[in-house]
Amino acid sequence: MLMNKELPGNVATCLRAVATLLEQRPLPINGLLSEYGLPSVIENPYGGESMVIGASKPRISNITFSTVTSATGLPTVPAEPNKARSSSYWKTEATPTNNNEHETSVDQLRKASVSRKESGTHVDTVVTTIDGQRYDTKELDHDPDFSETAEWAFPIFQISRKYPKTILSRLTYNIFQQSELFRIFKVSPIKFFNFFHALEKGYWEIPYHNRIHAADVLHGCYYLSVHPVRPQFGVVKSPDSLLPAPHPQAASIMSQMSTLELMALFTAAAMHDYDHPGRTNAFLVTVEDKKAILYNDRSVLENHHAAESWKLLNKSENHFIENLDPAEMKRFRYLVLEYILATDLKQHFEIIMTFNDRLADMDLQVESDRLLVGKLLIKMADINSPTKPYGLHRQWTDRICEEFYEQGDDERRRNLAITPYMDRGDAQVAKLQDSFIAHVVSPLAQAMHESGLLPILPGLETSELMINMQHNHRKWKEEIEIETANYEPTCNGGSVNGVIEEESASTSDSPDPRRDSPSLDSELSQ
């Protein structure tokens, strides 16, 4: 019937939809395994434990959050509060058609996502936190250091050297202001700064899982949500279709999420590694750490980050969400916990498979689909290092290696088997990054790229995240080839041997590849 060109358009559309429902789609896991060559069980290079990729189709529930129990064990609440909030959703302004759909200026990006009903800034005072930290919000509103917040090559290390103790709170303020969250939720400036400064103080002075990493993940969530994308959702794919699939309109993910969901995503990103001890879940389980005992060896760190940071938020002097009504408060807590727990790499492939399975029917007007996309955003932001320009990626690599070596030293002192890649006497940096990119980062990046969730900026044929990842992966493979040919390790005691080409505009931040590890500690102690 679909071959009949005289069919009315609405009839043909309905028939194609029915054909799609009747069509048997292959299990998404098979596509993942064949495309990336992944084994059913792989070793997590960033955690030390085994990651199982199940062969069965994940269970997908079509019921709403109001009738199910979340992964946290908490009863869920209705999707939206009963009392309507006038600014609950971003309202896209009606603008004339413009061929240049990607605006480069932060102000232009905001105009595409936010309907301005008020002028001026909500926060225009000097704020002093309970511990004496001073913030001049007028200066923050015009701080040139944060003018590149919407750029993927945001110079996070350069800014952290200028603000070593307040990088996270300053960036969070900037992003909340850009997103109009202070105005929409009437956020108290003093409680906001009390919380986020106390939060960043709770991050340890360790090489990788510190406040700089938290700020970087927050920045990643902002970048991925503020730039226009073309989601390939719900596209009818019927072999009998004679018409090309409609070209989706470009719009930011921010414009599709409610402001409550957006605030929860940004807050979760800032909280997601709070009080991280610089050891992996597998290590904590092995040594029977009290956190592992408390959380029954399951998502130990992620549960700890969520619980302890929420306790911090609940202190009266930090409770910047006090103006949420009860339904909004429950929804906000649910979302924050879901986002933080999604950063556990044990859930990595399950989330990707669930997304791929849901893709054909996904609709961002559905709350469960928005939550799933939010999980992808925070996961991509959490493991974004290989997708950054090489200069930034190299610094993050040096930092994660040093943190791993410190765990390896601890394992040696305890007479435990040293976790692969964590022995500073037998460092294999290139192999670590090759494994991590191939087995963890690439599947997620490819899933998001193919579904149209990665921004493609003007002048580029594909997302800069994909360009950087492919370039960085190629460099690590070349280093492995050199290492194999010379039969020599590429790293000794945390410092890299050999000359590695420095590239991109961000390389001014790049460390000397031959720098020894103590310099990391000296920088973090500033």
C-alpha cells in the first residue's frame, strides 16, 4: 500500500508508523558488540574491576516515574509539580529563519533557549560566605576569564590557577546566571555561595578527582546542553517509504528540558565526586572500607558522593533550593541522585543499550526520555578528557596516572596485587588511554553522535568532540607502535619519555611531557 503514490500524506504516515511497530529490530547490544568489537566482559581501565556487557535485551518500562521505584530505592514523584511554575520550561523565542543556526556568542545562545521577561541580574551584591570567602557578583558577571564558558576548549587549568580554591563555585555561578536559574527559582545568593563553596572545599587535594574535575564536568554538561543539536529521534525507518526522513530542526537540549531538570543536572555535576578519596570502588571493596560496607559493595563512591553532598545541601545555611515547593523538591532530589549514580562506569553499557533501544521512539516531551538524555550528558562530561584538544587531554592523562600510581603505592604497602596501569614502576600510559577510549569513551560518543546529540559548530562537518577523540586515539596508537618497536615503556614514575607533539590553541596550558609527578602536587597546593 505504501507504494501507492496517490495515498494522502496522513494515511501514508500512519501506515509507515504501523510498519515500524511491526518491524523486528535487532537487539542493540549486538550492534554495539559488532560495531566496536567489544568482548562480553572487559576490564574497566579506570576502575580495575570487570565490566560485564550482557547479551540480553535490557528491560524497558513504559510506565511513568510516578508509579515506579527508582534505582536509588526511593519512591518517585509525579513528573511535574501540581502548582504550575511560569518558567518551568525554556520558551524558545520566535525568530525569523536564519541560515546560520549556530550562534557563537554566549548571549546569542542564551537568546535561542531563554525567553527574557526581566532585565538586569538577580544577584548584584557582594556576598561573604559563612567561612569568610568573599564574592563580588558584579565582578563575576563581567569576569573575562569566563567569557569562553560555551567553548569546548574552555581553559579550565588556566582559570583554576587563578582561582585555586573557588573555581567550582565561580563557574557554577556563571552557568546559573547564563541559564537564568537565579531569577527563575529566586535562589538566595548567600545560600548558593555557602553551599557551592563548602562543596568545593570538600573535594580532596588529589591529582584528578578534585574540584577542577568537578568544574570540568559541570562545564561539559553546560556545553552539551546549550549548543544547538539535531536529535535523530523517532524517525520512521520503513523500507517502503518513498519520502526522505524529515530533517530535524536544530535546537539546544537546554530548550527541551524543564528548568528544574536543568538545575538538577548542573547541581549534580558539581556534586558528583564530592569527598572522593582518590581510590577506586574495587579498591574500597577489597580493603573492606567502611563506605563499601555501608553501601554493600555497590556503586560505593557514587552513593557516598550523593549522600554526603546532599547532607551538605540540607544544612539551613546552604539550602539554596528553599523556594522549591514540596513536589519540586522531591523531583529535584530524585533527579540529582539519578544523575550522580549514572556516573558509575558499572552502568555504562546498560545506559548506552537502553538509549539505543529507546532511540526510535524517543520523545523529549516524555520525562523518562529527558532523564535518559540527561544521564548521557553527565556521563559524557565525566569522561570527556579524550574528546578535548590534545593539550587539555594530556594534562588530564598526567593527573589520572599520578592518582593511579598513588593507589598502586597503597596496594604495594598493603601487600595487595597492584591493579593494572597503577604500578608506577611498570606504567603503560598509552595502553591505558587506548583501552579507555576504545572500550568506554568511543561507544558513548558514537551513540550520541549518531543520534544527533553532539553539537556540530559552524565550519565543521562533524562534532569537535569526535574530531578530538579520533586525533587523540591515533596519537596513543602511534605511541604504542613506537613503544613496541623500541621495547621501552613510554612512562616511568609518572613522567613521559619521548617528545610528543603539542597541538591546538590550548597547548599553552599543556604540561611539559617530561614533567615529573611532584609538580602536580605543587600545583594543586597553590
